Amino acid sequence: MRTLEDVVLWGFMVAAVITLGQSRPNTKLNLQSSSGLQSDCAGNLMRLLLDKALAVGSQLEVEAINGTQHIVLTPSLAAQCGYSMESDPWGNTRIYTSLMGCYVDNKEDTTFNVGLRLRLFNHQSPSKVASHDVSQTCSYSRWATREILCDRNYMEVSHHMATPAAQSKGQAQDDKDDANAIPGESGEAHGIWKMTFFTPEPVPMVLAEARQAGYTAMTTSARLVMRSPYNMAETYSEEVAGIPMEVFRVSAYYKAPHGLSVVNLAAACPTGGVLFTEDVISWYVPRRVTPLVDGTFKTLEMLMGINGQRLDKSQMTARGYTLSVTDFHIVIEIPVGSPDGYYKSHAPDYQYHITYSVEPMLEVLWKADDTQDETRYKVLFPITTPLMPRPPHVKDDTVPENRMFSVHLGTFLHDVELKNITFSTVVLTVEECNAGGFAVQEHRFPNGTKSFSLKVPFDANVVLKHNPEPLVTVYFLPLVFGFVLLPEETAFAHSVDLQASLQDVVLPTITGTCDQNVFYISVKYGNRGPDFQTLVGYQQLTPDLGEIYNTKVNDTHFSLVVPYTATDAAYELMTSDSIRARLDILLWDPNNNWVLSDLYLACSFPLKATECHPNGTMTAMAVKVESVPNLVPSMLTLKDQSCKPVFSNDRFAQFSFSVDSCGTTRMFFDNYMLYENEIGLYYNNKKGVAYTSPVDPDYRQKVSCYYVVNDTQTFSYNPGTISKEPAAEIGSGHLMIHHMNTTTKQKIIQ
């Protein structure tokens, strides 16, 4: 609940829109029509309503009209003289004037003429001033013996002054002594000349001192009036039935036609006693206000009102208000959000909160059993709930298949305005968002609240993307909504992180063909573009390597032409007339270590491994194949291990030899003969070294040549006479028998 000090300050400094009594330079008055102004009478108050349409963008200054005088009502003077003002943050203003106010034209305590001048200073053009004169006549004759008014910035008590006839019938009046005699020059007839405040210790003051201290003490034709702002030196706090109250007690000495009289006056106004829940405001007022009641009494009326205006039972029921009584309290219950109050947004620590404000009124009339004096007790009590956190609700309406983020944020009060949205890379105003293809909309609801919606395509550059799986994309949209509260321009923000997953990745694909010399490779991008690395064999495709392989690139594809003899090709198999080579292409995501696509293209290319020359020379080529990764071609030999390659590198070894050398064997067939040799890697190539590996070498390649027989020549020979026949001699030792046959040999010549 707002403290009384806050009430006073708020009543006269309204959200930088309305102030009372601020000095202004001389300006030309511009009289305007009074549309937007409405005045009425509310019991012992005159009420003036000022619509926000009249005050928006302006600063309000209020003057009291006293005959021909215009008195600027500063906050302190307003509290002293019975004026108060309440305004909501948007400029809707209520100005209350006590009918016992200082500058009210009082006719016999029954007719009251109230005059006010409202001066509206334009913020943009201070020289332009709109002036509105308001006059209202109120009739009020139902004065109780004692009337107590508790307004937001002052306490007022008025008491009927006894006449001599009433005193003779026992009307309460204190005796005087000589010490209280009025000096001859002290005041006018019926005037107050002295008073004693009780704090509760007595503090005497003369009238001038009291006025200088900020109090009002005055008499009318039949009433004595005292008024005090809150938190004065001569007021004090007291707890009554558990409710904190501020008490104002004074004895006023005044000059009556029959002599000196004294009246004991007291006012006690609640400064607390409000309980809050999320749904209900409960206002507790002591049923027996002990500073005001000495004995027993009877309650004659008990009424509830809003904004100074009484409500009947049907109006209370329609609004959900209740007025009840317990043993110790009068209780008023008001639903939070009732139409007679208003909500306001706040942003402490940049977090969204709301408050609800309402101004109930309690009016009680009771009669004392002993004196039969009536007391009317009227309290206007502005209430504001504590800050209620209202973190905005985020509704994610995103349908991933639509490829559009859709979020709804709310609800907010009408005084919240969306100013900008912070994306991952940029801050955009609402206008810039809509211009850039991000749909921002404000949605208003019948209860006066609003919400905001935003739509952002998945493909927008402010959307972050991540692939947890090769075929799945997770889209992230981090947002910070920047709001401002009106009219005070207080900023706050709310963060929202949106995420959506969609299996929408089209991976790149690889195709390939071969001719007799090269591999032709074509890569088609997926929907992620060339966002990958390409491995050719074991090498990454760099610009330099791409130039070697005649790389061609466009928006959707790139292609390579790789000779089968390239170092990135792998050899799988060698035959007498071909070689089978393979090219491995890998598309690689280095961020996630994923293989996006691969191609293992194997083709057989024509290649003569062995050539047979007419002069009896053979040439043979050995190739390092993938199955023998540790082979060193230069270490290969023919059967005769002294026959080494005439040329070798890390992949090839070439031999050239005569068919009658290097351990070449020959076989005869019907019409041709076959020469064979073998290229191999031998472990026992050093004499005297024992075998350390299997007998068969770990690499062996047979080479052969076929020669067709196209001519046969025959010749014979006879052996000569043996000069000595073999004979045996006696001896010891091993017997070895050599037997030689005499045959006919044929020589086949190609």
C-alpha cells in the first residue's frame, strides 16, 4: 500500500504530466472549450474530473479562484487548504475540493461556490497555455455535529459551534479561566485565537503560528474547522485494532457572542490495514476508532464508495464489492481488476510487473449514546497493490514443416509498447522487422491487454543452424524483445529462445564414369551448398590439386578429370592386357566428422604388362597393387635375382631381358613355344642366409611370351668310336654309375 507521503507527492506530480504550483513565465492565455471536464458534488466534497485527452502532452497547474484572486495551489498549500488531486499515469485526473476549503465561497454552511482555473502548459510549445475556468455550486446541509474527512493528503475535522441556547440545554462546553481570556486586540468576533495540539503532549499555538506551521483553523457561520496535512510535527501515529492510524488532536479556543469557548477536535485516519491476494484487496478499518469515540455509540449509516462517489447495493453487487463488519473491523473487499481501478505496468530490475490501483471510500455515520452527537467519518483511501510479477507467456506456434518460426508473447497491459527486437546479429525496430520480411503484429483483447507475435523464416540470416545428424537440421532463433512502458518511457526486455528440428537436409551426391585413360567425377551439391571437404584418395581437394585435375565448378555441381595413373588412384589388379584402378571420392563434414557421400569407382584400363619382341627380348612391367601395400618396386627381380628393373619408382618396376637369360624357362607345344619368367620379391637373396620367410615370395608375377613355330630343320650325327671300353677296378668307396644315351636332338627355329 502506498504511504501517505507517497500519496501526497503522487497527488501533485503525475508522471511528469501534471504538477501543481510550478512557476511559469508570463505567457499568453489561450482559452479553450471545457470539453473533457466534468464537475459534480459528492457530499462534503466537490469533484472535478479531467479527461486525459485534455491533459495529454501538457503540464497542469491548478489555481483556486477566490473572488478576483487566483491562488496557485502548491502541494503544501493544497494539503493545508483542503484540495487534493489524484491522477492515473495517462492524465485522467480527479481534483477534490473540501466544501470547508480555504477558498470556497460558503453561504451559511448550506451553499458552496467552488472556483478553479486549470492551466495546461504544452510541453512542445511552453508559450501555448490552455486555460479552463471551472465553477461548481454545491448544496449540502446534512452536516453532522462532527465531520471527519480523511483525504489522501490531509485530515480535516469540523464541529458544530454551540449557541447559548444549546449550552443552556447541556451542550458540551468547557469552562474558561482568567488565563485564557482574550486580549482586547485578539481576532475578530467568532474567531479562533488559540489552540492546543496534543502529540499527545500539549503544544499551544496562536492562530498565526498554526497557519505558519501548515495547519488551517477557521470558523464558518456555525462550524469550527481544523485541517492538518499528514506527517506533521503535531500529529502522531497510533495503532487501533491492529490498524495503523495517524491522529490529529487539538483544542481550539474561539470567541463566541457569549464569550470564550473551547472545542475539542480530533481526527484519526488509517494509513494501513490493507491485505492483498492475487484476486482480492481487503481493506480493514477499525469499527471503533478509539481516538474519536469515548463511550458507546450506534452506527446509523455505513456506505462504500469509489472515487469519492457513493455506491448503492446493486452497484456494489454488479462490481463484486462487499462491505462487512466483524467484531473489531469494517471490511471492504474489492476484486483485483475491477473496472473502477486501473492496472499499471512496471519494470523493476528489468522484469515485467504490474500493479492495480483503486480508490475506495468508506463513509460511516454514528451517534454517541451519551451526548447524542452524530459523527460522520469519511475516508478516501487510494490503494495500490504490491508489485505483481507477470513474466510474459511465450507460445511457440512454430510448425517446422512450414519452415517458419512463429511465436506469440503476452499478455501485457495497454501501456506496454514493443520498440525493437534483438536478433543474433542485429537489432531491428518493429518497422525494420516488417520491412525486412519478419512479420511483427500487435494483438489487442477486449479486456484491454495486448500481445505480440513474430514470424521469421528458417532461411533468414538471423537464424542459426546446426546439424546434430547428417539429415537433420536444428534451427535456433535467439530473440530479445525490447519494450518500453508509457508514459514514463521505462525500458525492459524479455528473452525468448526458439528451436525447431527438421529432417530437411539433401546430401550431396557423386557420380562417375571412365574411359580408356581417365576417371570422370561429378559432384552435385545438396541443399547445403559446397559446405564440405572433398577427399580424392587420401588427399584433400585443394585449389592447386583441383587445377591438376581440371576441376570445373558452378552453382550446383563441380567435376573432376583424374587420370588412372594419378597418385590418388589405387591399383587393385594387374592382368596381361589391363590394369584395374580405383578412385575413392569422399565428401567430408570436418565439423562433425561425418561422411556425407562417397564413391569408390573401379575401372579396368588397357595396359600391356608384357611385350614380346621378335629379336627374343621381353619387356615386363610390375605394378604395386593395393593388396601389397609395403612393396618396394625397386626390390623386385626376375628368377635370376641379378636381373633387376631397368626402371622403377614407388608404383612401377620395368624389366627388359633376353628370353635366354635371367632364368627364363622354355616349353614346347605343337606349333609354338612358351618362354616364362617370374617377377618376385625374394627373401633368400644372400648366400648362406637361412630362410626367414615362407618359400613362396610375398609378391609374384609371371610373364610369358609365346612364339609360333613356322619352320622345322632336322639333322643327325653319329658318335665316334670309343677308344676304351669301361672297366671295373677293385676298390672301396661309393659306387656311382653314369649312364649316357645317344639320341637325336631337334632344333626348332622360328
